[in-house]
Amino acid sequence: MIHETLEDFAAELPPMRAIAGLDLGDKTIGVAVSDRLLSVATPITTIRRKKFTLDAQALAALLKEREIGGIILGLPRNMDGSEGPRCQSTRAFARNFRQVLEIPTAFWDERLSTVAAERALLEADTSRRKRAEVIDHVAAGYILQGALDRLRHMRGAS
């Protein structure tokens, strides 16, 4: 099921299963995963995009191997909060991926996630070449960590 709110997403998550965060780009898919307690996001890999069926198969294999219980997709809203063509593309990916793997899916506003990832890598004195290799899955980590923090806050409030 694709959920517009984290509350609905959280209600469908299986217990004690990690979730994945995805940063969808035109050329890559950055992937991060959480621990089973849903507290920490860890960037793990970047999938080089080829065509949807190959990308979806690679992603589904990774999610199954790691026993992932749900997906958070970064939703690249415009700075004014509106949705443009990149949001439409992300939503289409979510709908198409459901045909490959039935898994709870939600969106997380990813504005500035790549900027934050770039800043963190610069502060860590990461070389330009290394930054280019890891930026997408580090951005996925920022997306996922934001959602995890929100989920933890929701659990604390209930």
C-alpha cells in the first residue's frame, strides 16, 4: 500500500522489521536502511539506473535479502512545497514498484537532503571523487533518518 501519511504507513509496518529509505535520481537510486528498532539510518549503496525493470529487480532483491518491512521514498518537492515533474516521477516509480514487490511505502519531503548530505561529506573532508560515489546513499540516509525521527516522535506522543 502507498501511504500519504507516516501515521498510515506506521500502522501497516510489520513489527521488528527494518525500513529502507530511497533517494531516486535520474541516474541513480541511493539506498539506506534502518535497524530493526527504527532508530538509526545507515546509507548502504547506490544502484546505477538502467531501465525500470532492471532497477526494480535489483532493488527488490536487496529489500528481500535484508528483510525490509517498508520503504520511505524521498519526495522532491519544490522549495515552495508544490509538486513538480520530479514528484510525479517518484510517485509513478512507487506505483510501478508495487507491481514488483508488495511493501508498505510512504513519502518523505526530501527538500535539502542532498544539500545536507553534501555539507556533511565536506565537513568530513571527503574527496570530490568519493563524494560523487556516496552522495546518493548518504542523501537516502538523511531522508530515512528524518522519517525515523518522525516515527519515533509519533510513538512517544501516543
